[in-house]
Amino acid sequence: MKLPFLVLSTLWAVSALDVKVSNTGGNATSGYQYGIMFEDINYSGDGGIYAELIRNRAFQGDAVFPSTIEPWTAVGNAKLSLQNLSQPLSSALPTSLNVAASAGEAGISNPGYWGIDVKLQKYTGSFWVKGSYNESFTASLYNYLSNETLATVQVPSKASNSEWTEHAYTLTPEIAADNVNNSFQITFDASAADGSLDFNLISLFPPTYNDRPNGMRKDLMEALAELNPSFLRFPGGNNLEGNDPPYYLKWNETIGPLKDRPGYPGTWNYENTNGLGLIEYLHWCDDLHMEPVLAVWAGFYLSGPVIPEDQLQPYIEDALNQLEFITGDTSTRYGTLRSSLGYPDPWVIKYVEVGNEDNLGGGGPSYEAYRFQAFRDAINEKYPDIFVFASTTDYHFAETEDVGEDYHEYTRPDYFVGQFGFFDNFTAGQKTMIGEYATVQPNTAEGGGVDWDQARLPFPTWIGSVAEAVFLLGAERNADKIWGAAYAPTLQNLDSTQWVPDLISFTADTARDVLSTSYHAIKLLSAHRISTVLPMDTLDFGPVYYVAGYSNSSNSYIFKAAVYNSTETVDMNIAFEGVSEGAEASLMVLTAPDAESYNSLGSDVVKSSVTTLTAGSGGAVSFALPDLSVAVLEVKG
Ligand SMILES: *[C@@H]1O[C@H](CO)[C@@H](O)[C@H](O)[C@H]1NC(C)=O
Ligand SMILES: *[C@@H]1O[C@H](CO)[C@@H](O)[C@H](O)[C@H]1NC(C)=O
Ligand SMILES: *[C@@H]1O[C@H](CO)[C@@H](O)[C@H](O)[C@H]1NC(C)=O
Ligand SMILES: *[C@@H]1O[C@H](CO)[C@@H](O)[C@H](O)[C@H]1NC(C)=O
Ligand SMILES: *[C@@H]1O[C@H](CO)[C@@H](O)[C@H](O)[C@H]1NC(C)=O
Ligand SMILES: *[C@@H]1O[C@H](CO)[C@@H](O)[C@H](O)[C@H]1NC(C)=O
Ligand SMILES: *[C@@H]1O[C@H](CO)[C@@H](O)[C@H](O)[C@H]1NC(C)=O
Ligand SMILES: *[C@@H]1O[C@H](CO)[C@@H](O)[C@H](O)[C@H]1NC(C)=O
Ligand SMILES: *[C@@H]1O[C@H](CO)[C@@H](O)[C@H](O)[C@H]1NC(C)=O
Ligand SMILES: *[C@@H]1O[C@H](CO)[C@@H](O)[C@H](O)[C@H]1NC(C)=O
């Protein structure tokens, strides 16, 4: 929904701001304001936060993206071909790789997801083989610039002609590579094999965050942990919805052993492995102490097809089964299934989103007429404590105005700043989340919102990040209505990019993550959580936009501000009713060299300063903020 934009052609020459923050009244916040939105968008899950290093490990494919050998290559004189054996590894993984050779060292090589990071640490892997071979396999990591073997291990064969057998191995490099131009190889002595061997599900993991099997990439998880996120909205995004029937993200095909996960033609132009499945998302929530915000499929494919009302019931039941799988105890059918997979303890789900952006692609009329309410009513009948909300703010649902909604905004800096008061007119009953937002294009002379026909910024820019901060403070001021906000997309694989800009960009090289300017701004705002938003005597917004409150976890008063379009440095004088003279205050300020500066591979333009201040009489703290700054003042109560 785009409300009419109020044109504010303002360059402010305000040089001072005095604000008194009251100690009484105010609105309690949800405590969830800052979180993460995630879907696997162009190898940000597979090849990204999901730590698997082998690309196309199981030759997954379907009518949309047929199985391919890429990027595997032959080692020695091997001939590679894909085959659907009469006895496949599993019904989910019907296609395997036949490696034929009659003599010599032969095998297969994989360059990973645009490289493999090789460090002095223990790598863990496995592969499945069928065929006749009684010698050992050699698994190795090889640098193809230096031609050095970095790690190697002999894996005694358990192969058999009659069944698939799994081979586990570990690799501990003795040499670290200073580049990611490494490949993983498996070879065998072809003279000891009977013409050819069949391989499938060939996997290799580095150490993962919290050492979880089938887990997540450490550096990216650590970067996300530093954002102090409160929730994870998953698994999409468009990727939940699917482009065309019969493909959508089916939760039941993302659970259990990897050999039972068929993969899925994601909406971002590649086959998803579904290795990053429902349980992995929940572990991600556990590991970063985040509240799961689960999106369920809502009967709509992105290309337009909608499930008619009289055929929707099985899909509603499927969402209920999914919730039972996550939350049910072992007296329930799906709780028992979860327990049988090794997860006896149920998770708690408090938030469910019905679909994603159901206003787009022609999904709106059916969403408004029956889809949203059918899902919400059924879920709330069985789970009355779950907050079920709509994926768009575009509609008014029949029987009540008090429907929780997900608001998305991709726009330009000036537009975001103009939206500072946007949420003031929302009602508390609406309980809105900002499930996606980002500055995606620079300001133009004409002003206005995003132009989807124009290119987007490759990385967040500082002026965009400050404008987002203004927007977030406008939301936080209305914390009784806006319960959460998440930048989107969260992760970008620089070697296969579809959507820019993104919060964090990465490559296979774990030492070269790009933490964007917006990342730094969110990290600062999120680190200082307000539990009660407090009333202020001066609501004079522009060029300083601000919110004040109390934090019950740190027993401190917090003032957050962002300065945008100021011609001069603003002298701030912030007085807190609950603060006594002499109290210690800490001021954190982020700036950057110029408005359009941004972070890219190897650069970080954001300057952070921390100053200790002392409150004067009446609990007043004085300081100055320059244009295009984001600041947090915290004073002990
Ligand atoms: C910022 O200043 C420019 C230049 O005067 C103006 O065009 C723009 O509308 C201003 N933006 C806001 C949000 O005040
Ligand atoms: C608390 O919320 C109510 C209703 O939205 C609003 O009228 C009031 O101004 C808010 N109080 C503060 C301190 O923001
Ligand atoms: C394997 O089966 C799938 C599904 O029937 C088919 O699309 C594919 O072409 C087959 N692959 C090979 C190598 O026969
Ligand atoms: C090395 O890997 C990087 C990152 O994937 C790639 O850009 C580069 O082309 C590779 N160089 C060679 C010589 O393969
Ligand atoms: C491997 O060993 C089995 C059992 O000893 C034997 O039947 C088979 O012929 C051997 N295969 C080869 C290729 O030597
Ligand atoms: C590595 O091997 C390739 C292919 O044989 C060769 O072209 C290249 O010069 C070698 N590089 C080094 C550093 O030896
Ligand atoms: C998963 O659930 C969907 C919808 O109920 C169903 O069509 C599909 O066959 C299920 N997949 C498996 C592997 O059971
Ligand atoms: C909020 O409502 C007031 C009063 O109706 C109106 O003047 C103002 O423009 C509205 N603000 C926004 C951002 O829609
Ligand atoms: C997204 O990834 C797919 C698969 O690698 C690729 O074909 C596509 O070009 C990527 N999109 C962009 C814009 O790079
Ligand atoms: C802090 O305030 C929040 C409301 O914003 C509340 O949910 C929480 O229970 C409070 N915690 C304590 C320790 O009082």
C-alpha cells in the first residue's frame, strides 16, 4: 500500500533541539522490534548461510530445473553421466552420477559454490556409492591455482553392487589456502572397480555454528548474532510461494534425512536442495535466541493460480499439520513424526504469517475474500494463542478491522524520511510488522517512491541507511502498534546475485563478508532496546527524528535519533525526568564520509564513536549531532 506521499522539500537550518522525556505514561513495546527476514534467494541459503560446501551434491532436479552434472568435472580419464538407476539411493533422490573408467586414478571434482574456503580446521563429509569396489577412495581438497593437495584421506570402500552404502570421512588440512580456488575430489583405483561406480549425495561441511550437524556457516551466523535479532521471519518471501503448480515450498519435504529431501524449484531461478529445512530454521532461531515467525503456504502461486475456496481445505490442514509437527507432543501424529526424527522437544510458535505479499500477482481478491480468513480461523481454532497475521496491509478483512498485517516498503531515502509519521495513524489493534524494508534507489529531483524499471543500488548507501533509521524510529515511536521490523533481503551471494541491495554480502571466502552501512545502523539501534516508549514534551521532527524510552533490562533511559537534511550540526539537550544530576551517560554516534558512500568487498566507511557524558541538573545531557548521523544516548536510571 502506498499512501499519497507528502512532498517535504526541506533542508533544515535548525541548530538546537531541547527535549524533556517524561518518566511516566508511555507504551510498553513488544520487545521484538528488530529481527531478520530470510529466504533462500540466489544462493543465500544453499551456498550461503547453510554451510554445505558441495554444489549440486545430489543431482536434484525436476521439470523446471532438470538434473545437471554441473559443476562436477572428471578426474583422470573418467566419463561422467547422470543415470536414473532402477535402484536409486531414495525416491527423493532418483538421479545419480555414474563414473566410468577402466584404469588409473579416476574420479570427480567439485569447485563448491564459487569456491571452497580451506582453513586449518576439521571438515566432515559423506558420500554414497553403489558398485563393486574393494579398495579405498581418496577424498581430498585441492587448490587449483597452486596445484597443491591441501588435505587428503583414504576412505576404505564399503561399496556393494546390491545396495547403496554411505561413506563418512573427515578432512583436516595441513595447509590453509589463501584463496578459495579449491576443489573437492573423490578418486578411486579404476582398475579395481568393475567398469564404473555410481555416486550420490556427496557432502562436505566445515565446522558449523554451535557445531550443529547439517548446520550453518559460522561467520554469517556470528554477523547476524551481532545484530541482536529478536525474530526470524522464514521461509519467505517469494520462495515460499512457488512460481507455478505443483511447486511450492512443501514443509514436509524439507525434514528428515537429507536423502529423503527431493529439493524444490525455488522462485529465484535454481533448484533448492532443501537441506536448509524446517528443523534447520528452528535451530537457527534457537541458536540466535530468536522468535520464529513462520510463514505458511496460502494457496497462491506467484504466476497467478489460486486454490479455489472449495478446494482449500487440504492446504489448511497441511498448515495445521506443520504446526503440529513443530509444536505437538508425542501424543500427536506429527509430534510423533518430529520425535522420530530425533527432536523430541517441541518448539513454541507465537507468530504465523499467512502467505507472502498476497496483494501481488493477482492473489489479492481471493486473499481478501477467503484465503486469509480461512487459514487464520482454522489455525486460531486449534491454536488460540498464535498471532496469525496477513501478508499485506492492502485489505480490510470482512468481520474485523483488527487484523495484524505485514507492511513492506522498498523506496528512496527522502520517501522513507517522509514516512516517519506514517505509523502514527495506525490503530493499536492492527499490530503491524514491517516484514521487509530497504532503501533501494537514490533520491531523484522529482522525489517519490521506487521505480521498478530502474536499476537498484548494488549496496546500501549511508544516506539510505540513515533514512531507514528515521523510518525505524517512526515505527519504534509507535511500538504499541508496530511489533517488528526486518531489513530485506538479509544475505547476498556476490557470486550469484539476483536482488540488490542486501544487508550482508558474502562470497565463499569467509574472511570477506560485507557488513553494509544499514547493518551498522540496525546493530546500533537493536543493541539498545526500549521496553517502554516514553512521552516527550517536544515533537519537533526534522532534521532530527527521535524516540525516547526506558529499558527495564538495563535500567536505563534511551534516546535514539537520526539526523537527515540538516545544513548544520544540531546542539541537542535531552533531559530525562527519572535521571539525577551526575548520572553517567554514553553516546554512540555513527557517521560516514559522504551520503552516497557504501561498504563493498574490503571497505567499511562507517565511523563509530562512543563518548561518556554526565547528566546536568534535571537529568539533562548535552551533545551535538552532525547531519546524516544515527545516534543512541543511554543514561543510567
Ligand atoms: C532534503 O533536501 C532536499 C534538497 O532541498 C529536498 O529536495 C528533499 O525533499 C529533502 N528531503 C526531506 C525528507 O526533507
Ligand atoms: C501510546 O499509544 C497511544 C495509542 O496509540 C497514543 O495515543 C499515545 O500517544 C502513546 N503514548 C506514547 C508515550 O507514545
Ligand atoms: C531421470 O528421471 C527424470 C524424471 O523422470 C527425468 O526428467 C530425467 O531426464 C531422468 N534423467 C536421466 C539421466 O535419465
Ligand atoms: C578464483 O576464485 C574466484 C572466486 O570464485 C574467481 O573469481 C576467480 O575467477 C578464480 N580464479 C581462477 C583462476 O579460477
Ligand atoms: C570385492 O569383494 C567381494 C567379497 O569378497 C567379492 O565378491 C568381489 O568380487 C570383490 N570385487 C572386486 C571388484 O574385486
Ligand atoms: C598447475 O597446473 C596447471 C595445469 O597443469 C598448470 O597450467 C599451472 O601452471 C600449474 N600451476 C602451478 C602454480 O604450478
Ligand atoms: C507433502 O505434502 C504435500 C501436501 O500435502 C503432498 O502433496 C506431498 O505429497 C507431501 N510429500 C511427501 C514426500 O509426502
Ligand atoms: C494522519 O492523520 C492526520 C489526521 O487525519 C493527517 O493529517 C495526516 O496526514 C496523516 N498522516 C499520514 C502519514 O497519513
Ligand atoms: C540467480 O542465480 C541463478 C542460478 O545461478 C542465475 O541463473 C541467475 O543469473 C542469478 N541471477 C542473477 C541476476 O545473477
Ligand atoms: C520489560 O518490559 C517488557 C514490555 O516492554 C515486558 O514484556 C517485560 O516483561 C519486562 N521485563 C521485566 C524484567 O520487567
